[in-house]
Amino acid sequence: NAGVTQTPKFQVLKTGQSMTLQCAQDMNHNSMYWYRQDPGMGLRLIYYSASEGTTDKGEVPNGYNVSRLNKREFSLRLESAAPSQTSVYFCASTYTQGWDQPQHFGDGTRLSIL
Amino acid sequence: AQSVTQLGSHVSVSEGALVLLRCNYSSSVPPYLFWYVQYPNQGLQLLLKYTTGATLVKGINGFEAEFKKSETSFHLTKPSAHMSDAAEYFCAVRGYTGTASKLTFGTGTRLQVTL
């Protein structure tokens, strides 16, 4: 009963390094999302994927790229990490159809950029 | 467009006291509203949701919320706080991007429960 699984849980990078955050869901959801959480700012949407093969920008996409590898997996890539990207990153998923369906969240990746 | 305002970034209550966390929303369409809870070093967990129908909704762990359209509010309450309720709480409103549904979150309220 895994739900949404994110890897890694923690990561420290140096400025300019690249890395990919992985997310997988086993609930057969068609929509997936990446958020970042910063103190006092709630969760802000970075990118989302309405269905396999599609991705769209959210409200804070700069500095990030995403790949919807298949229905289960949605990855987030930082090409050249900056200290401003230090944050907690959450992946979520839901059914696109049905507005009453909640989003299900992973446990997050805590990323520090030095 | 949708937005959510949570009044009070920190709320402190005594164990056994009433918990009241405030949420006001703005939505251009009939709102679907959610409360999530986040325990330390964990993801967000759904507490309850309002979609249509009964305006008083009950969730997990004894929490409930009342949708008041006239006040554009969806406040979260619990009659008697427990130490285990200490966490951060987020109110969210459902919107639509054009291709997918999305959630717009408030900035969160951290609940502290004291003895």
C-alpha cells in the first residue's frame, strides 16, 4: 500500500550541480504534480502532468524540468541548482476526472543547495 | 481564479481546549475545499473535504469543518485538542488549469498543543 513514493528523502547539492527527483504512484492516477514548500509560503505548484505524455508549467517553473516517464512516474530535474531552490519538494497524484478527488502526497524530498 | 487565506500562522491551545483554524477562500466557480494536515517530516494527509451537499463535514481524528458560502469560509474545528494534534494544517481550494485539476493552498497554520 505504498501510494506516492519519492526518492531520495534528503539531498545536499553544491551550486551548479544537477539532480533528478523521482516520484512514482501505484494508485493508477492520471494526474501528477510537483510542489515546493517554503516556510510561510505554503505549497507552490512547479509543474504538473494531466496525463501520460503531457506536462505543463505551474506557478514557479523556472529552473526546473519534468518528465512524465509513464503513467506511474513523474520526475523533476534541476539542471543547475541554485541556493534559492533549497526547499522541500512534494509529489502528488490524483484522478483528473472528478473534482471531489483529493490529491495524494508523498513524504517529500528535503533538498539543500550550498 | 482561486485563492485561500489562512488567518494566523501559529495557533496555540491547551490540551482539551477547542481548536479553531480559520480559512477563507475566493473562487470564481463553486468551490471544492480541502483541509490537509502535515506532521513533522511527513507529507500532507487529507483531513476532510467539502464538495457538495452537507455544509458540515466530518473528517479524521475528530476534526470537522463548516462551509459557509455567505462568509466564504471553511474553518476547521475540533472540540478537544490532543497533544497528537500538533502539526501544520493547510486549507486548499480546487481549481482547473485547463487540462488538469489543481489545488491552491493557503500558507498554513502551525498548531501547538500545550499541557
